[in-house]
Amino acid sequence: MEVDLNTITNPSFLKTLTNEELQNLSQDVRDFLIEKLSVTGGHIGPNLGVVELTIALHKMFNSPDDKLIWDVGHQAYVHKILTGRATQFDTLRQYKGLCGFPKRVESEHDVWEAGHSSTSLSAAMGMAKARDVMGKSNHVIPIIGDGALTGGMALEALNHIGHEKTKMIVILNDNEMSIAPNVGALHNILGKLRTHGSYNKAKDDLEYLMKKIPAVGGRIASAAEKVKDSIKYLMVSGAFFEEMGFTYLGPIDGHDFEDLEENLRYAKNADGPVLIHVLTKKGKGFKPAEQDTVGTWHGTGPYKMETGDFVKSSAKGPSWSSLVSETVRKLAREDQRIVAITPAMPVGSKLEGFASEFPDRMIDVGIAEQHAITMAAGMAMDGMKPYVAIYSTFLQRAYDQMLHDVCRQNLNVFLGIDRAGLVGADGETHQGVYDISFLRHMPNMVIMMPKDENEGQHMVKTAIEYNDGPIALRYPRGNGLGVAMDEELMTLPIGSWEVLKEGNDAAILTFGTTIPMAEQAARELSTEGIHVEVVNARFIKPMDYDKLDQLASRSIPLITLEESVLQGGFGSSVLEYYNDKGVHVDIDRMGIPDCFIEHGDVPELLSEIHITVEDLKQRIRTQVKQVQAG
């Protein structure tokens, strides 16, 4: 049977296919993904690795009645194809197009949305408990990777599921990598499981042979239970999952349909929780992705199918991640207190160079943001200068540790907040627009964001030299502007702003990625006779209070502009300052409204929420007219 991927409407057709037909379908899916993602980019490595696994799951279970819950969700492209969305892949991760993660509004088969790791087991426990309370009998199947399994939330859920003996089938997709090579003791346990192979068949064979002994076989089988347990301890070091209360099956070949279906069939009939340990090859079927050992092919932009070469961008400046990490590396040569910490993002945060030069001062804690922050606090307590490179969206997971462990104790932790602002294609789960709001109300916190990469390197120097508590440097996804770079680094006065353009009719207070927008609007308004001052409000906390007082004394309208949420953001802090002083100033705020921002190119997203040069100009015109009218 030949299957046209573009005609699939639901996965029920899989139930009639032979293994040979499933293999042909697998190849068609791989060819499809390699071709489509070469144009759009996306999470190519994870999806090529789960083709057979996804097909087998949809063949053996009845989605959406049976709940397939994809941890993180970036490996759900095959699931999307099998549930009728192949025709939308030309729009993958584009504005108003197909989301790169499960999306409930797209399909009834997307029963859980996630862009962060380690959530699937807790969600599955909730769905399984709801099923049991309502007297239903559907299956709940979370699919979690070996990297995500190291997350603290996943371990909490494992503990609860095993304790409650909840009926559930956990698929552990083990490709020995998450975004980057995994770290930690649990990773080592999985390594031993991989090498020891399956032990369930040995246990079952032993029990079968003992029961075949006439007359006494049953008693011997019963008495030999401890012998069987001894076998499992011999064959699997620690028997970790069975001690957690799970029936462990595996490891099995995640690219072998017979092996997959046999174990899935067994799991469906088992009582209590089952964990199927599936070994897969990340990037399978595309040589450049298969040979990746550092995580380059986890998620990519467009590439050339024939060679695997990436399509180069037209960016003029260095990547922001590289600029910051390399400046930290430069300063670390002179300061042995500096250590770099990352929660499983050494590649994304461009820390490979630091790791190569200072292997003993580079710490990848795995998917453990909370641990990363509190560990940094512990190092700072003993006089070190920890630099924590963390995406804005992932910093959300360590809110309590920042408040309770870092800020409350006023410790010298340097946060590099990567991907601050809108990130584009990854969409609402990854937009870095909340960190200002949840950090600025923390006592002792300093927050800054540079206008360009030259100021960025000076802010790194400022952060390293700052010894009065925690300090955060926000920087966006993508590349710098290509400005000239000073050879000598300098420290900036904490809380200082700078005027980029003089003006007497109004003032724009902004920082980071929105400065070019403010400067363009000011230039164009000057041709209309409206002269606008542009202020680089590079320190978001503390603000430049002298400058705010000076602006208030001039009685000109102000507009705050930020690529972050308005609620609790920079503009709110300006309003609060003037309110607390009892000073009236005409203030308009532009920023992210009270809604989640989906995926698409950043200019398209900004246009949709009316943060453009034209919108800014019109709001300034309105302000100026209102002031002139008295």
C-alpha cells in the first residue's frame, strides 16, 4: 500500500499496514521532513529519530482517546504528519503557520502543549487520575527523552506515579542526547541499561522453566522469586525504575517495528505503571544530523539537503550569545573567580570556547534551572563569580531560587539572560518577554540591556566587576549590528542612561532592540517639526533617577518603548517612580500587551501588536498635540 502523506487525515490507516509497508512509510516521512525543513528550518534531529516510534504508537493506540503526551514537543512533527497536517509543513514555524510544538487549536490529537522540558509525566499523572476518577479505561502515554528525564519535575512525577501504582505507559526515548550531550548520574544509569540489554525475557524464561518441573515446579517458582530479583540486579545496575515502582521493559530498538509492537502490546495489558526504554538514533536517515555529537542539528535554520551546509545569514555583527560568552571568557583569563554555568545549553549559549579553555570552570548541570541558580548562589557565597548563561524563557523556571537564594542573600551572581525579547519561530513558549517583570520587583537586583554589541561587552565587564549583589544582562536572539568594537573594556556607572538624540517636544525612553526603532521615528518626526529626544535607558533597574527628574522638570511628554510585557515592565516602573514622587508627567507606554505572542518573524509579530515605527510616530504626534492643546 502506497501512502501519500498529503492525503492523511488521521492515523487509523496504520492499523492495517504490514511491517514492510510501515518501513516504506518511515522512509517517506524522513524524506519529507528532510526536504521541508531544509527550507523552513526546525527541529530536524529529534524528529528524524522518532519516526518509527511515532508510527508504532499511533498504530497500537487510538489517539485522541488514548493520550499521547509529547514532552517538550519539538519531536512531534511526525505526529503532526500522521494526524493530517502534512500539507501545512511549508508554513512550519512561520507567521500564522504550523506551530513547531503541539498546539491544541491545530488538532484534537494534540492533547498537551509544551515548549519546556520535563512536564509530560506530571501532565500524564493528571490525565490518568482524571480517567480513573471518571471510570474510563483509555491509555495515557507520555513520551519523554533521556535529557528531559533528568529534570527535577520529571523525577517528582516518577516518584508519585510509582507510589500510586497508576496505570500508565511511559515511553523513555533514549537517544543519549537532549539539545547537547546529557550529563548526570541518571544519564550514567541509562548508559548501563543500554549496555546490559533486556532482562525481562531472562526473568520470564527462568520462571517458565521452573514451572515446567512436575509436581514441585510451582513451589520452586514461588520460592525462587528472590533469585529472579537477584538476576535483575545482576543484569541492570540499580534496577532504578523497578525500585521506583515501574515495570521496566527494554532497552528495545526504537527503529524496529516488531520490537516496538511486541513491547507496546505487553505494556497495554500490564497492571500499574510501565516504562518502555526505547533506544533511538537522533537525526536518523540524514548523515549530517546522525554524525552530530554536540547538538548543532537539534534545531536549525534552513540548510542544503545535498551537503548539510547551513544557509548563511546576512547578519553583520557577531551573535549576541557568542559576544557575551567570549567576553566572559576573555575576562576569565585574568580572574580565576569566574565560572560559567549552563542548564543544558552550552551550544545555544555559545560556551564551547569557554569550556575548551577552562574545562574545570565550565559546569553544565543538565536540564535543571533551579539547581543551576542555587548552585551559583552557593559558589558566590564562597567568593566565586558565577556567570549563569540561561535563556529568558527557561529562567522562568527558577523564579523562587532567584528570589529566595540569590537576591535575598544579595549574592554576586551574574545572569546572562539570552533570547531576551521576542524570539520568533519558537513561539509563545519561548518568547523572552517576562523576565523584566518577574526580576525587577526582587530587592537587590540590577537589570541592564545594551543598545549594541560594543556596549554589550562593556556591560559584561560591568557585571563581572560589580560586587554589590546580583546583576543581569539581557541580550536578544540573533546577531549584533556590526558596530566598531572598543579594544579596552570599561565599566559603566550602575543606573546611568545616555541621550542618543536631543529633542524638546517629547522623549522616548527605551533600550536594547527597540532603540533603532526609536531613532528612526525621531529622525522622521524631525522632518515634521517634532523634535524627539531618544534616551538609551540601558539600566532597567535601577533607573537613572536624575534623568527622570530632569525630564519631569521640562514638562514634555514621555513614551516608554520595550520589547517586553507592559504589566510590571519598564514603563510601569517609570509610572511608579513619578507617582511615588507626586509628580505629574504625560506618559504613554508601548510594549507587549496582555496576551501570548505566537510564532513568526519578529517584525511580523511586532506589526501585529502595533509596535512599529509608524505606530510610535503616531502616538508621539498625539501626545504632542495634546500637550500643545493645553
